[in-house]
Amino acid sequence: MKVLNLIARLLDYPSDELVANLDQLTNWVAESDDLDASLRDLLLLFISHYERMDALDWQSEYDGLFERGRAVSLHIFEHVHGESRDRGQAMVDLMARYRSAGLELSERELPDYLPTYLEFCATQGEEAYGWVHDITHVIALLSARLSKRESPYHLLMDALLQMAGVFVDLAALKEEVANEERDDTPEALDKIWEEEVVSFTGTNQCDQSNSRPSTAQLRDSQPLTWADAAQNSAQPALQE
């Protein structure tokens, strides 16, 4: 499921490597036979927006969006369990599922990080979209909140909803979140930092970029590489 790997990379922190390969990703999306027209349009619209942005500006925007407050957190269980003890057990259960599929994460990597979850989904062959379906309530909430903030990242959430094949009344959900107070203002952030931080890994620093599924872990054996995106480019493939 290369498209899930693609969305996972686009949702992750915009590394210099990603920025350097956006044109190749554009070519892959435009020419892929695996994407229908509406899904292709969503992905191309997202990529084209950031192709016009300086890398440092994109990274700064990303930090301001996803690292300030919890409303649009990319950690799935943040929206399901908050900081309750149920979140810890959910983490354990999800990690066990990853391990049974042959996926090992680094000690400090939280399993409910959405890009990591999507890369896991991509290893599940015909069951991949079922795993996406299981979190559509979270994806829909993120889509509505990101739309409220006028962020292009809502396009990636809309793409995931489309892939899951689930109807969501986004208009009603957007009305519901319209009255939510922002949690990324200086005042709101001060209040959050005063609260006790709950850690599930023994540290508050979570590295979400060290471990990714290897080629051997992929059931469909076709992870997206930059060489795929480049088509006939002479640039060597970057292995997962």
C-alpha cells in the first residue's frame, strides 16, 4: 500500500530529504494507476502547496501546528483516552499488535503516532484499509480541526477518510468544533505546562523517526521509495 506510506511521510516532520523529493512525489502521484482522480487531487493539492514554501518555513509551520497544544495532536490515543490510564493499556495492546506483525519500534517511540500507525497499516495487505477504518473517528476530528485552522494538512486526513470508505458528516463536525477554544495560545500553553506530564516510556522525549517497517516486514513487499517517485530517475532508491 504505497499510498499509505506516502501519506505517512507527508504527515511526518518535513525533513530536508522530503522537501528535496517533493517534485518526484508529485510525479508518482500524477502517474500512479493505484489512485482514483479525487484521491490524486487531494494529494497533489497538498504537495503543490508546500512545493512553493521554503523548507524552514514549512518546518516552522509544522512545529507550530502539531507541537503546540493537543487539539490536532498526531498521537491517536490523545483523542481517545487523553491522559487517562486507559491510554497506557491501549499503548501496550497496540505495541503487541505491531510486534506480532514483526514491527519493532525504538524504546522512545510511541506506537500511536499517526505516521507510524499508517506505516504499520501499509504492511497489512488487504487488511490495511480496515486498520485505517478503525481510527476514522480520530481522522475526521483532525480533519475538522485542521480545516478550522485553515491548514492544508486537512487534505491528508480527507484522503485517509476517502480510502477508508466511510461516510463522515464533516460539515456537522466542523460546526461542532467551531466553538472550541484554541489550545495553542500562550495562555493555554502555560496552563498545559503546569499540568503533570504523563509519560508511557519513562521519558518525555519521544523520537518518532528512528524506526520504520523494513522491506521484509511488508506483506505486499512494495514500500514506497524515492526511486518509485522518481520513475526513471537515476537517483538511487532510499530503503526503508
